[in-house]
Amino acid sequence: MKKIQEIFSTLDKLNIKKDEEQLLAFSGGPDSVFLLLTLLEYGCTNITLLYVNYHDSIYIDQEVEIVNHYANHKFVKLVTYDLKKPLTRNFEAEARKIRYNFFKEYALKHSLSHIFIAHQKNDLIETYILQKERNNLVTYYGLPLKSKLENIELYRPLLDVTKEEEIEYLNITNNIFYDDITNSNLKRRRNYLRHKIIKLEDFDAYQEKIRKDNEKLEEEKQVIYKLINVKTDLKKFLSLPLETKKRYIYFYLETFLEESNSHILSLINPILEYAKSNKTSKEKLAYSLAIYKSNSFFYIGKNIKEVDYVHPLKLNKLNSFKEVSIDLRDLSKFNFPHFKKLYVRNVRENDVFSTNIGHKSVNNFLKKNKVPAYLRKVYPVIVNEKDEVIFAPFYENLIKENYPVVIRNYLY
């Protein structure tokens, strides 16, 4: 079969080590049986089948028998996750969650880097149509050859093979497989598409659509990646089309947040709404994150708790602390009188500057200097031994490079 050689070329590109343990998501159906036989023919000598028994059919014993048949006759290891209670609601979504969690935990436990998934060309096209119907926010149309399940790679080497080609090959070579009766249930949208909408003669046209849509998506990604910075320019961000804004947030989060796709998606709308609001402060998000926003930018990062701090300062020294760094090696950069004892601490609610014309609120000074609200409680001031504020840096100076005062842990 010519397609087998093409799959071998794909496996070569994936740099598969034939003597290393290979994990294969296995159901006993034609897709996973075909992939098992292909991996064996490729020369893989250490294959582990990962099988989930959902107890979802009166014919489940037949499925188990076929799964065991291949484990025994092909001398491969079988690991089964036996679901104690059959799923009753939202079967497809829950079943997917259970099996991928099982795959991930097994791979992590055994320090394995990847899992083979037997998705084929039919699955690719069905997924694309469902993405379009649901208007999903996607980072790739259809199914990619490689994707991530947290730190585990998922490999799909059968995306150029149709189910019809698989079944033809299995019949010719007299290899049995389990024909899942639930695949005929037309109440499931994917099954309806498979049996009633998608025709084999339309596959090439669908693949061309997928290729073009992914090209456009890649162009959009490149525009977004050029915009993504630690701090996001608020005006530029708000001028983007809605879908681009959503993808921007998705890619932004994806660069540092090791969460599942659904977790990242759940953060998009709260971040978008906050970015559009008139608020200029810190807003807590899920997964120990927060969005920090001023009038001109925002950034997303770990939620750093606001803390009180106070540290004695040494003159003519670089003073470096957990919260702040103050370089006092050149005192000419600071406009304050010389005292024997100086301290640095964060601003407090009733702080005032003592001047010849009276007392001025430090917090009002920060507001007039356009210090972002989320920074005001951790903003550094220098005080004397009487705890009187004698110096606070201008915000426009603080954000300059090489300025002798640096706030740590917060971007500004």
C-alpha cells in the first residue's frame, strides 16, 4: 500500500526511535488497528496500547475481545482504564476528557514524551466543519500533525489516509477490527456529518479550504506576535478586530501559561472586558493570574500580592531588596537633604511631604504623576528616622532605563 510508505516518511520526520516505548491510544477500531499495524511494520518493537473501557454498549465484550486479541497476538503491552460508572450526560465531551487525562498521566508517570493518536483524514475534515459551525476560536483549522497535551506531544501520522482506505487494507490483510455501533448514532453531530454531509469526492476541496484558512491564520499570527510584548499598547490592541483581539489574548496567555486550551479560553472574555473598561488597576484572574492596566497599556502576569515593606538604606551604596532597588552611590541624582538614617518603604494612605508651605499628600502626587493604580500601594518613598517622607521618584523618571530606583516584581 503506497500510503504506508508515506506514513513511514512522516514517522521519519517525527524522529521516531523504533526501540523506545511508543504509546498508542487504542480502541480496537479500524483507525487504531491500522496505526498499530503500521507502527509494527515500521519496526517499532516496544508499543504500549492505552485503552479506555467506557462500558457504553451492549457489545462492549466484543470490543474488549478485539483489544486483547491485538495485545496478545502482536506481543504488545496493554494498559486499560476501566470506567466504573457509564457516562450518562454529554458523553463525547466527558469521554474525551477522561481518556486524554488517562493518556497524559500514564505518559508523565513513565517519563514518555509523546502519544500516537489515530485521527485520519475523515476526522480532519469533520473537525474543520465543526470548527466553522461553532465559530470556535482556533489556533489551527482541522487537526495538526503535532499538538500539545500540556507537556506531552500528540502525534497524528494518519491525516492523509481515509477511513475507507484503512478498512480496505484491513480487509485485504485479514485483520479484524471493532465496528463501534455508536458511530451510527445520527444524533451526534459528528456522526451526522460523517454519514449525511461529507462525501468522499469532496475531500480534496475541503483540504484545500483547510490549507487556505490555515495560511490566513498564520499571517494573522505573525501580526499578533509582532504586537505581543510584556506590556501591550492599549490603543493598538483596542483598534484590532474582535477575533484578532481574542486570538491576541490566547497567544499571549499561551506563551507562559501551562494550562489546557479550555482554561485559556475561559480567560479571554474577562480580560477583553477589562481591557475595554475605564478601570486602571489590578484585576485578579483565575489560575493565580492578574491583569494590570494603566491608561496606555496592560499586561497579564502572576498575581503578586501587595505587601508592606521597610528597609534601612546605606548611603553611597547599592541597596537591593526583594521589593525595590535604590542606587545611592551617586547622591546628586536625588533631591533630598542628607540625614544620618534613611529608610525606603512603600507609600501609606496618609503619607504627606513636609514642605515650607505646608503638607502635600503623597498619594495625590502619585495620581498627578499618572502612577498606575496597581502600583501606588507598593510605590517606594524614602523617609527619615521620624518616618517623614522626604523623597518620592517622579513616575516619568522611574520608567526610564538606568534610573537608580527600580520596583521589583511589578512591571510598569
